[in-house]
Amino acid sequence: MKKALSLILCLVMVLSLAACAAPAAEETTTPAGTGETAAPTEEAVDKPFEGQTIRVILASHDWTTAIESKLSEFTDKTGIKLEFEVYPEDQLSTKLNVELASGGTYIDVFMCRPLQEVQQFIQNGYLADISEVRADPEFQADDFIAAAADSYLRSGATDGVYYGVPLVTERQVLFYRKDLLEAKGVAVPTNLDELMSAAAALHDPANGVVGFVGRGLANAAVTQFSAYLYAFGGDFIDFTNNTAIINTPEAVKAFTYYGDLLRNYGPEGVLNMHWQQAAAIYSTGGAAFCTDADAIWQSFSGPDTDVYENAGFAVSPNNSTWNICSWGLAISAGSPNKAAAEEFMKWAAGVEMTKYIQTSGISSARNSAWEDPACTANYPEELLAAIQKGNEIATKSYDRPLTTSVSKARDVIGTVITTAIEGGDVQAAADKANVEFQAILDADKAAAQG
């Protein structure tokens, strides 16, 4: 009996040990002793960044509005959570300068302007090399419009290192109210003399309509003023000897014209107007004409505005326009989450998202989006024609002075615009500003050489 009891107890212990060991055996996906690790689950493969959070800082822009509704899809796809912030462009520029100067460790991805701050950011070491992003075959880096992509190269460098990707291209166009022109038999202006005459004919502030609205805020006005400067045969810089030329006869004529247009036929408070304020007036029917960037046309006369049914578009008068990359994405050199930040960049600036955003009416920087009829179907016919014409005739790839300290230069040039709008001595203001602008150019050149 004792022997039988001992055998039973031994059998129970063996069965118990086997039962305890069974779950561990089920979790092992490879034979013991092979040295191989367990295969990752499908979810782990699909979402390698699960649980990571990146901080994304974007500009208040139509591109941002278009992508906001898609951000949750990015998190669902990658597992990456987003701390998402949006600021007006001037506030954004200040914020980026402050945070990046302190190391940029709390910023991962951000929008920036190739013609405004990018060269300064590259020079200061603020931007990460995005070679790995561009090397991804699915990203199709060769699909970008070459000039737009190259705006994220270091100026004068030949190393082929890119520090960002382009998002938005734009040209200056003329916005006009078809109903107002038809009511008074005014033709669509094709040159600056005609624009001035048409603005005068339709200026009716007593009935809530001014002849023309545009940017009047000193720094902000420089980019839109540039098309007028080029129309008169002027420029900001003589690049053959790095000389400031904003006080030449051509430049003074342009300043005077723009100032007269806004002073005589513009709204009250124009000296404080950025594009958002100008758009608010035009989109609600408060102006007959406006010139600004085609990339933000929806803010001026899109489907949600009061003027959509009567929205007219034309090439900027005198066929004077530019074709620029206005905004793109970059990654902070101090980002602690570079791999996750690169995933966001590849998604936000990828072919699929670019086509979706261009379908929303945002002028993209990818050739494939412009070649796909579905991506331009929502553009008003006249606007698309103006854009295509602008692409053909634009002789300038910049709408502001090409120097490292762009903001300082715009501040100086903006003082002449202010003087012109106020009806002051434009030549004197231009002479003074030219000396200050030359000092900026000299300082930037010395810094680049040193």
C-alpha cells in the first residue's frame, strides 16, 4: 500500500510540473537552444514607434488647415502621438528662433520658409540632415519640383545635403470681383496703369467697398511689394557686387506706386495689415482688387467666402510675378525623436498626402500632383490658368531679398513702404534704408566668410 501511495504521489508531482511548464512552452516560437529571438507581433512591426510623442509646430496656413483633419490617421498608422501647435507666421518665426537657439530639444518637426529663415537656421546648425528621408524609395524625392527642393540646400554648398522638404509653391496673382467690374464696365487690368485706374473707378468706401486691399504692414508687405518692384525693372540687390539697390529710380517708382495705390484706394488701418487682415476684407466683399499669393486663394475667395460666386483671378499686372517655395518642413537638429520625426515628414510631404492637399486647392511642390487632373479639379478655371501662366513667365525665384538676415532686411525695406503709404518723401526714405540694407548685406557676407 505504501509503495502504491508513493507511486501515485510521484505521478501527481510529474503531471503538476508538466502543467506549470506548458504555458512557457507555448510562448516560445523557436526551439530552445537555437539562439533565435521570438518573432515580433504584426502590430509591433506595423507600429515600431508605438508610444512615442513628437512635437510638431506649424504655421497658420491653408496647408495646415488641410492636413489637420488627417493627423489622427498618422497616429493610427504609426502609433506616434502628436503635440500639435499652430502660430501666425511672424510669431512662429520668433518662437523657432528662441527655441532652436536654446538647443531645439523640445521641437521635433516644424514648418519654415526657405526664403526667410532657412539659410540662417542652416548656418546656425539648427536643422537636421534629412538624407535618410530622401533616400526612402517610397518617398520619391525626385518627384519634387527641383527649384523648390533645392531651396533647402545650403546656399553656395555643393555637398548635396538637404535640410528640409518643400510643401507649398506660390506665385503672385490678381484677385478681382467680377460683379463689380461688370457693373461699371471695367476691364480686367493687365498692367499697372490699368490697375490704378480700375481701383479708382471701383473705390466706393461710402458703400463699404475700397478699390484695392493688400499688405501694408511694413515687414509683411515686402514679399507682395516685390512683384511691383520687378514690374518697374527694380530689384533688392545687384548680385554682381552684393550691392543694395532699393533707392534706384526704378525702386522709388515702385515704392511710390504701391504707396499711392493703398493710400488712395485702400482701407483704413492698412499699415497694420498682414495677409490675414487683407483676406478678411476681400473675402467679405470689402474690396474690388487684391494681389497676393495664389497658394492662399481660398482665404481670399474660396468656397467659404462671400465672394466665391464672383471670384476672378488673373496674372499679376505687367505679367510681373515670381515662382517660389514659400513653406516646407524641417527637423530640429536637437530633436530627441529624429526617427519618429522623419516618419512624420515622409507622411506629411509624401506623394499621397501631397495629392490630397493639392486636391484641397493648395499649390504643392510635387510634379505628380500638378500632372494629375484630379489634383487640380477643384481649382477655379481662371486661377489654374493664372498659375500655369505664372509658371511659364516667372523670372524670379524669390519674393524678398536673398540674404541671411532676411527679417532685418525686410524691416528696413518695410520702412520705405510705410513712408510711401503715408505719402512721405519716398526718395529720402529709400536712400536711408539703402545704407542700412547695405550694412546688413556686408555683415552677412562677412559672417559667411568668417
